[in-house]
Amino acid sequence: MIPIIETERLKLIPPDIDSFGLYEEFYTNAEFSQDYGGPLSTEQVWARLKADIGSWYLLDFGVWVIQQKSDQTLRGTCGFWQGRGWPRELTWWLLPESRGKGMASEASHAVIAHAYNEYKWQSVETYMNDDNASARALVERLGGQKIRRMEFPDGLSRDIFLLPNQFGVSR
């Protein structure tokens, strides 16, 4: 069963068929999704949603859909992703109208805590393309420290950041 995580303002819920509209709005828009492999066709969006749902069953982790508690609006996703041959990463995306409101930070703190406290992971890492300044800024606000640089299966090199265990869980 996929856990539900709640914060002060947000409810992180499992992705499902009702998430398709959110995914479609984000991934078919070139501007919104440029740092996430977009834009995608509607069929590719459907495949992305199915992959995010399937991750929970194949890997026992995945992304949650970010729902704002006050109005139950779906705002984006946050959680963990791991492509075949890629390192596991904390990832997130938000629709533009939800950015700059602390939602990505709030959701990220919650899923990092979940990884350390519930999954008992020894580390939580993330990475991004070098030109994704907003993602790098969030990682720095989360206390991320660069621990290495590596070449990825897509041929690009990226910095890998370790996100701290700020929640008192011993490693």
C-alpha cells in the first residue's frame, strides 16, 4: 500500500487515473516541462503516469501527487524516481501557478523525512541538469551538499547532492 503523507498545507497522495489531467497540463506544455523531458504527447504523458504508478510496485517507492489541503487542488509531484541504470533521486515538479509558495520545499522535507524514518534509507540524493538553476537553489535550501559528479546513461554529467538527515534518524 502506498502511504499518504501530510504536512501543514499539503497532502501527498498516490498517483492514479485522476492525476492524468495534472500530468497532461504539465508535460504537454513546453515551457512548464522543459527541465523534465517535455513537452510530451498525450500518449507519452499517459505512459509517464503509468510509469510513476508502476514504480511503487516495482521498486517500493515513487512519486506522490501534491494536493493542497485547503481546496484539494493537485499542484504537482514530489518523491523518488529511478530510471534503469540511473541513481535513485528525490524529484519534484509543480505547475507554474504553484511555484514560489514553498510547496516544493514543504513536500521535499516531508518525503526526505519519510525516506530516512520509514524506509530507513542510509542516504537521500538528488541531481539535476546543470542549467536548472531553480532546482539547484531548492536543493541548496534543503541543505544539499555536492558529493560527486557522474556521467549518466544519457551521456550528460551531473552533480549529485546528498540531502541531509535533518530529522534525528541515525544512519
